[in-house]
Amino acid sequence: MPSEIERARAEVRVLVLTGLGLNCERETAEGFRLCGGRPELVALSDALAGRRARLADFHILALIGGFSFGDHLGAGVVYANRLRYRLLDQILGFVQQGGLVLGICNGFQTMIKLGLLPALDGELGRQRATLAPNDRPGYRDVWVTLRADPMSPCVWTRGIDLLDLPARHGEGKFLAGNEEVASAIRAGHLAAVRYVDERGEPTCRWPDNPNGSPEGIAGICDPSGRLFGLMPHPDAYLYGFSHPQWPRRKIEGLLAERGEGLRIFQNGVDFVAARWAGGS
């Protein structure tokens, strides 16, 4: 018999938007499924046209990685504009009703351009930061180590300290719009995860920080903690053998079945299960 928490998790509906240059949809959906949720893949074109799915019917919106619309005008720019002019009212209503949003890589870039992050003072829809090209030009694919801020309100990073994840992007340098925004992010502990060096300290230095983000910022949340975006890919670390050092970990008896990226998905699913599943 399923336990009460398993039954609650099974009621958590996740909308995973895909298509038009996006990818990683299968990995993202699998991450939520392995954590007990009910992901549904919906083409962005169908969502924009109002077919197949209403955002209000879901608990979590997942904006996945890839190269939406080819990133021809900048990463996430066209995607954000399409959402702004076709779905923004639905998204704002979804967030105001307590919905969660997770943006991974291109999804994070889109959330920033759409103004879903950092959403200071609860103000959604106004862009107050950007993700600029990496300090070292070009696309970089590398594993990095993140440290989560234990004082962050982010529900997605609860209970996480250090986390290894792959990062693969060419535009990931987080820049606040001005010092006022940067100060508010610091004061609110909205920089939920940071790139760290071998000592576990936040760093701006390459290669531990693949893009040069000031203060090592790898991902941020909004003040509610329900909206979260990050550049590295938790969807690419669902199984222990996905880690580049899995042979050594296996020999040492340290190879876990579940990849560390699942900790982020599990936090999101469990947060919803505890609050709404079965009752919304």
C-alpha cells in the first residue's frame, strides 16, 4: 500500500514545456517522476495557443534547458517575449495562487528576461537582472560544485549543502541591474546556490565558476522561495553513475543509486505534496 506521502506526491502535477529549440524535457520529466510527481510534456506552441493544458491545472511549471528559438536575440529573449504576450496573465495568476516555477539553464535565462526573478517585493514581470555571456567566450560544458545558502527562503534547496552538477552554457554570468537590486538579493539571501572552489568557498574564478558571475552566483530565487532558477543542470544528474567519478565512488563503496540532482526535484514535489496535493 502506498504511504500517505507517496499518495500526496502522486497528485503533484508538473507542466514541462518543450519544443522550439528546447531540450532536456525527458530528463526533467524523469526527475519529477522519480520523485513521485506527475509530469506532463506539453509543446510550447500548444500552450501558447491554449491547447492541451491550462497552467491553473498544475502545481509546478518547469522551464527546461536548451536553445529556445536558437537564442538568436540572446538566451531566453524570444521565449520570454512569447510568454509575456501570450501567457503572462496565466503565469502571474499561477504564481499568486502559490504555484512553483523551476527554471534550468535556458529556463533560468527565460525567467530572468521575463521578470519572474528576482521578483523583489513580489513585483513580477519587470526585468531587473540579466545573464550575460561568459567571461571566457564560448559554450562551456563542465561539472561544477555548488553550495546552497542555508538562510535562503528557496524551497527547492532545503537541506542541501554541497551539490555537484554539470553546467553547460555560453551565457550564464548573473548581473543585477544595479547595486540596489544586488543589495536586495544579498539581504534576502536570494542567491540560493553559488559556485564554490575546492575549499567550498564562493568563487568568481574560472574554472570553478564557468562564467564569472560576481559572488559566485549560480542561481537565485524570489522572496517567496517558490520561484527558482539556476544555470547548472540537476536534470543531468538523476543517477549515481552519471557523475564523472562514478567508477571511483563504486570502488570506494560510495556510489549512490540516486543522483544529487534529484534533491532539487524532491524538494519541489514534497513542498507541494505537503501543502496542496489532494486539495487543489
